[in-house]
Amino acid sequence: MQDKPRRILYVVNIPRFFLSHRLPLALAARAAGFDVHVAASDSDRDSATRIADTGLPFHPIRLSQHGINPLTELRTLRCLRSLYRRLQPDLLHHVSVKPVLYGGIAARLSGGRPVVHALSGLGYLFVNQSAKARLLQMLSRPAFKIALAGENTRVIFQNPDDRRLFAERGLVERGKTRVIRGSGVDENRFRMSEEELAGPPVVLFAGRLLWQKGLGEFVELARRLRGRARFQVAGYEERSSPQNVPASQLTAWQDDGLIEWLGARDDMPAVYAGSNIVCLPSTYGEGVPKVLIEAASCARACVTTDTPGCREIVRHQVNGLLVPPHDTDALVDAVESLVDNPAKRKRMGEAGRKIVLESFTLRQVLDETIALYEELLGRDRGS
């Protein structure tokens, strides 16, 4: 009699994030013989439908991506506990801070099973230094220690800086951690392409429209280098975030002649191909920004901040330039030096493509993650 397929349940904050960052992994796990299910917030029906259309069972949960209402958060915890008891997954894979916290606690309450926690950057909770953020850090510490405990638990970080922070704060044992750098990129889709050199160079900002992603600094950069280059923005709003930059603001900047507002785009390889420089002045608390991996794969020189995650993919003076966070003067100088030097951009672009092929391909991320599943499930079977 054939063994029943082992069941994996992915728990993420919003369906759109699953589609953009974890769908290839889920499909690879299914191809490897796993019975794969997905749970995420019920707020984005279009993305949930797209997940279900792939044949992956989708389980909507009541999860607020940015809210901190205690009653709402408790309801999320109870919802996850009930879902785990009903589905009885052989392995849980939680992605991002809230699913890791609440999913980890729910897993402990609903019976021990192998758990993979993936912290794709530390975001607002650990980077913001406001009084509110510091209070949340203090309150979340015991919750993290509970959620990340357990012999059959592993925690994936996307860069060594984040792993070091969690280990030094005593939130997780270092031996239970792994570094898997980013979500990976399909190097055949995000191909190396020659720059268009006719006319002013195009400097591109791509990603979620958040102030902490450095969108304000990017627009100030465009203001100071007006006429020297074209400045394009491609991305989508995250209206539930207090850091959201509304589309109306992008339209106003475009009307002022500062930027070209491309909106949300599904054809990002073509967007990168039409650019000369990719700029992400983020202070968000990145894992490894997918935008920078994709840009490097397309052989585009990158300018970003010297912060965890960003410096994991962009190496200063190799495939791009690193500047101090919130230092607009340094940002302007860095971008200006590339605007004036196409030969330097070409050299950096070729170096970035090489870095991606060595360490950041989708195949590498899939193989490392599925190997971790097998390791945990093997331990569980042998225990």
C-alpha cells in the first residue's frame, strides 16, 4: 500500500506575497511529492483565487497584516490552532513575522510537529525606533521564545545579520537556524540584457510603495538630478501599512515632472531591460530585497543602502554602490557617478549577474529549503 503524501501547510500574511515570493517553492514541494496547502489572510480575494487556480488548496484566515488589536490577534491565534488540528499537517512553514509568532505558538498548542519559520526580513518591528516599536519589541520577546522553541523547529533567515541579532537576543538557538539568501530568481526569465544608451539614463525604483523603502529619498534624488536622468517608479500600494505612499502622491510627483509612474507591473523583466540603474534606498529591515536580486540577474548596476539584506546582494564597487541610510547627499553622488559612466554600469551589471548565478538562483533556494523539509521530517520519523 502506497504511503500517504506528507502534507505541508504554508502560512503567510497576505496571498499576494505568497504569489510573488513563495509560489515557486510550494509548486516545487508539490512536484517533490508533498501534499501542499496554503493559508493566508482572507482580505485579497483575487490573489487567493489565483492560488487556488494552481491547484493548491487555499485556507483563508483572519489575519491583520499590520494591526495590533489584542482581540484580533487572539482570534488569529485561535484560528490557526483550529486549522492545524483540522488539517493535521506533517510540516508547517510559516513566513514573515506574524505567521511565525502566532503560527509558532499555535503549533505548540496543537501538538508537536516539524516547523520551519522563515523571517523574510525584520521589517517595522525591529528596525523602527519609535516608542511604540520599542514597546512591541519588548512585548514580543517572550512570544518569539515560545514560538521558536522545539527540537523539530528550524528558523530560516535571509541574511546573517538578522540571524546574529536573534541569536544574540536569546530568541533562538543558533544551531536551529539556517541562512537561505532571499526568495531566489529565475535567471532564465530575468535575463542579462544590454542597456539602451540613447537618451538620458533611466533610474528605476521598484517595490512596495512605502516610505521606509526609501521612496521619499528617491524622489528627492530625482529632484536634484532633474534633467540628468529619467526616474521611474514601478510598484503597488500597501494600504494597510502606516508607511504606505498613496498612488495619488505618485501621480502628483509625476505631474510635477519628477518621476514617471509606471504603476504595478507584472512584466518586471521588461521593466529592468528598459532601465540603466536600479535604486532602492531602503531602511525597511529587508531580508534580501527581491528587486535587487532581479536587477542584478538582469545585469543592472544597483544603488542601495548599507543595511542588512541590501548589502547581502549588492557589494560596494563590485555590482553596485552602498550608501548610508537616510544620507541623500551620498545617494545623489552615487547615482550621479553611474549616470555619467556607462562603462562602470556595464562592469557592475556583469558582476551582479555572476553573483546571482553563484548564490541567488531560484533552484538553489528551492533545493536548500526542500532539503531542510526532508531533514526535519526524517528527524520526526526517527524520534
